[in-house]
Amino acid sequence: MTQTPDNTKKTPSALMLPDAEGYFGPYGGQAVPPHLKAIMDDIAQAYLKIRETEDYQHELTELYQHYVGRPSPIYFAKRLTEACGGAKIYLKREDLNHTGAHKINHALGEALLAKHMGKTKVLAETGAGQHGVAMATACALVGLPCEIHMGAVDIAKEHPNVTKMKILGAKLISVESGTKTLKDAVDSAFEEYMKDPDNFFYAIGSVVGPHPFPMMVRDFQSIIGREARQQFPEMTGQLPDYVVACVGGGSNAMGIFSGFLDEEAVKLVGVEPSGHGLGKGEHAATLSYGKPGTMHGFHSYMLQDTEGEPDPVYSIASGLDYPSVGPHHSYLKDLGRAEYHAIDDKGCLDAFMKLSQLEGIIPALESAHALAWAMQEAKQLGPQTSILINMSGRGDKDADFVAEKLNL
Ligand SMILES: *Cc1c(COP(=O)(O)O)cnc(C)c1O
């Protein structure tokens, strides 16, 4: 039986959800066939047991510190703050992590879990290649074979990431079916996974998919929020008034939000891409414009047609173009504990250039969405207000694209 948590009390703590069936209120769950449900239950059990062991905790903590370079600092963006003329803007620097983004936090957690479960191969799909590079890195580190499925169209577009995955020793599978992009890569990786799910591990790249993935990936990313909850008051004597993060699947946002969920005075803001218009296929602002539906094995807000099929999506930031969103975010939206806004391509590019030229920090296009919203709000808020933005990644990967786009 699925239980709906009693939300007449205060907002439940981040780590008390989901329930045993993987539900965050009405969202999440395991909308998969029975044989797959059994496999997911196995992974959930193994995870809950292994994460309590000292070996696993110690290994992960050591890697975060000595391999990733954690804790990532919080930086006060003085010139950007002055330029916006209002609230103080701070950045949580996930862009300084090894491999350049927050994804390494969950890639290491998943690779270690696969290793402890005695799996013989890790499988993943990738769109722009960011999740693929993070998994290839983590698998090289723990010594597990890694197979990345990627659409042929994406392979042609994302050359640097393709090269990196090969150098890191991953086997790259070029997917030639359908539109040869992310969704076909998911189908292909999944088909391979089902050949031997007892020995293979399918590493999902955000807080999405069937239970236990939304919970596990959030737990791995919660290191961001735990650090920030401690660092920010040490630095300023107070909690931030706003915590802001971009939302694709929602993992970097869930990571930083989880440190502040119980602090009701802290406003949590997720920023989605409104792309280049609000018509079908022109954006990927799922929580802003979608409605509840089911895909990829879980129930959540979703951009969908009248038959419940996922809509095509678009964003200038390829890490944000997903037609669903992590179920925990859907629940936080309904509870009113977090709010979600959208920023378009133009706002994103403007913030990308401003941060680069005022602070010498080139952000990922994904992160630039969070930045754009914060810059826009900062103007209207006084200097007593503080905004903490999660800089989910660095923009090296986007530099050539932006230069071309803006004729630099
Ligand atoms: C993948 C990616 C994202 C989007 O993923 P979430 O699961 O929503 O965090 C955001 N920023 C960067 C830099 C990414 O690589």
C-alpha cells in the first residue's frame, strides 16, 4: 500500500521522504513492469544497507574530499552584486569540482554502490555527454567497465565529451535508431540493461526514474546542501534569504535545497528554461507549464500531449531539456515549499556574459538560468537580502557555442 505522508504538520524533512514505496506525496513510485520492480527493490535494499556501512561512507567521504576537491567554496560576487544594485549575490561553486559540475557527486555514489553490489558493468545513456563523462570518470576510478549509449546525432555535436569518454576507457555505443538523440539512447541502454540486470547497473543521471533513483541521487547530491548550510552562516552570520538553482531533472537543485528544507525562512527557488517561446517544443519548463503524468517509470509534473505522451522539449542548455522532473520537486511545488520560475535563452545568455565579464567566472548555460533569475530579482530587493545560487557547473563546454551564437 502506498502511504501519503501526513502533510498537515510542518514540511517533512528532506531525508524522511520518500515513503517505503518511493512516493513523495502523490509523486514518484515505480511505474514499471513487475520483473523490473523486483530489480529496483533489490537496488533499494542494497543501497539502504550499504549506505549505513562505515566502509562505504568512509570511501565516499574521502573521495569527495581528495578526488572531487570538496567542500566547494561559497563566493561573494561583489562586482555582480554592485552591477545589479540590490541583494547580495553568493555562489556555491560546484563548477570547481573535478570534471566541472555537480554530476560527479552522484556518479561516484552510483559507481561505488555498483562496485559494492558486485556488479560487472555500469550502463548509462547521455545526451550532451555530461552524465556520460561523469560516469566514465567514476568507473575508471573504481575499476568497473562502463558502457555509454549516445545518439549518433549527439555524438556528431558533442565532440569534446565523446573524446573524453573514450580516453577515460568507456565503451561508446552510437545509437542509430529513431531521431538518434537522448530518448533513443535511453531505449538502447535500457535494452542492454535488461539482458542481465542481475550483473549490470543502470546509472541514472538525475533525481528521476523509478524508486530508488530519485532518493539515491538526491542523497548523493545532498552534500551540496549540508556544506552550504554550514558555510553560509559561518561567512555571513545568517542564513541566506533565497537559495536558487536551475532545474532540468532537478538533481543539483535537490542537492542544495535539502540543506535548507527545514529552515522555513529560507525561500527555495528552482529555475527552468522557457527556451525561445511557450509553444510546444520551444521550452522545457515542466513545473511551470506541465501537469502530472507518468513516464520513464515515475509519476511527476510532465510536459505532455492530450494522450499523455511526452512533448518535444528544447533549451539552449542541453542539460535542462527534459519533459519531466524529479518527483520530490513536484511535491515541494504542491506544498508551496519551493517555487519555480522560468528564464528564456536570451536571459540565460545575458547572465552567462555578465558573470564572465564581471567576475571572471564562465558558468554552464544550465547554471546561467539560475543566475539570470537571481540577477533580475536582486534589483528589486534591498542590500539586506542575500541570494545563494548553486553554480552547478562551469561553462568551458559552452564557450565555442556561445562565441558563435553572439558573433564574438
Ligand atoms: C546536467 C546538468 C544540469 C541539469 O541537471 P539537474 O539534474 O537538473 O541538476 C545542470 N547543470 C549542469 C552543469 C549540468 O551538467
